[in-house]
Amino acid sequence: MENLMDKRQITARVTKLTWERIWLHLEVKVTFAQGADKDSKLSFYLVNGLYEAKAKLKVTAIEGDTYRLKINITNPGSGLCLPQGTYSMMICQKKRQMARAEIAESLVKEMSSASRNFLYGGRAKVYSVTFYVTEGDEGLPFIMYVLAGGRTGISAPAVHAKKGFHPKESLKKKYSKNHLAHLFIICMLKQVLPLQGISALIKAQLRGKSEQQLFDCLSLAYEDIFTREMKEYSELFDCLAAEESDLESVFSMFAFRAAAVSNYARIVSERAVSSIDEKDQPEEKTEKKEKPEKK
């Protein structure tokens, strides 16, 4: 897809954001530069940190230069929830990337209250949608974090900071996008690794990328593994169904295989993190003991 965003033929700003249960409603004001194509249809997508489109927003109405959009967060069209990750809104026209949506200044103060947490699984799991405005960038890009998590017994961010697991700036309760990404990574990994191991893993990865890039990579890995495993489970289900196996036998086989895969992944990750810990530890200097002088 051709990228024409630098030409700024189109600019877009989110002017209103509301919820109707699981439906997210947005109003986007679109401005066309002189000579821009005003007649061709516009499409609106949620794209992740690697600019991969993960959901298309439905245009419900067009009033002048304002487009009314909506999306079902729990099922944007794939039959599954919007995958966890960092999203921005891309406006496309004729297979061309025309603009990246920004937030209207009048909406900035409402962004934090617009975030939502959806509890499920007996209130033990949460699907979180958080809106964020970056500081220091040109303009105010529309950014949305999506995270799926559960109860982990994780400590508060202040405890993490004091123990060196989280940036100390977060103690001031002023969270940047990197602070949030850092915390989300800890929440995602806490169910598998101890905090000491997570800290070593994050430090090793941050040598070549930012917290936000690391969060995006981790989210894409989750999505890739989930898609691959679901495909294999589907094939296994078809195979067992063809053999006319009873449902109890089918689901017990699913549970057995999932437990085996989970245990294998945990062992591999623990050994990999252990190798990182050993590599980062400074070599101990052995002091030579002086022999006592003979009298």
C-alpha cells in the first residue's frame, strides 16, 4: 500500500469518543488539502505498532466533513476480541495510506475517563482498552492500548519501582507511554516468570528497542501462537470427531495437550532467562590468600 501521509493531502482529528456497552463510537473530522481527492471513499483502520491493519471501523454516517464510526471491541469482524497491542487509526483511500488520526485538543482531558475495563471469567479476568495522548510528538496522535489479563497477585507499580523492576519516574504517578507499556509487559509475563526474571528479560530486550516496541512484539507473538494453536486444535477436534469420540474424551485431550505445551514453554523460558542472568552477573574476583610466614 502506497504511503502518502507525508504529503498531508488529508488530515483527521477524533473529536468525540463514546461507548455503548462493547461498541466504541468515534467522530472524526476530516480536512482535505487543496487539490485533494474528495470524491473517493475513505476507509478507517486500527493498525498496530508494525502498521498491520487489525480491524476496520464501520462508517455509520457522514455529515459534512465529520465521519461517524463504530467498532465492536469484542468482535471487530474476526470472531475474536481485538488482539492486545498498541493501536493508531489509519485513514486510507484507494489502497493508499493518507493520514494518521490525531486527537482534537478539546478531547484531551476526556481521554483518561474514556478508557474501559471489561471483566469476565467470574471477574477474575479483564479486557482493558486505554486511550493515551503522547507528549513531545508533532501533533497529538490517537493511540489506544488493548490488554487482556487476569489475577496474578502482582504488586503495585510503586513496589516495582522501589525494587528496580519498574522506572522510578512512575512513583510520581505521571505515566508516559513507555511506563504503561513496561507495566503491561510485567502483567503479561507475571503468570509465567518471577519478577526477577522478567526484569532481566526486559533489560536485555530494551538494549535494542523501546518499551512500546517490546510490548508490540510480545502482543504479536501472543497472537501468532494463539492462531497457530487454535488451528491445530481445530484439526485435532475434526480428527477426533471423525472417530466418533465422546466430548469428554475430546476436551480432556485438548486440556492434556495444552498443559504439555504450557509446561514446555515455561521450562524453555525459565532456562533462557537463567542464561541471561548468568551472563549479566559480574565475574567474581577470587582473592589469593597469603600464606602465613614461617617463624
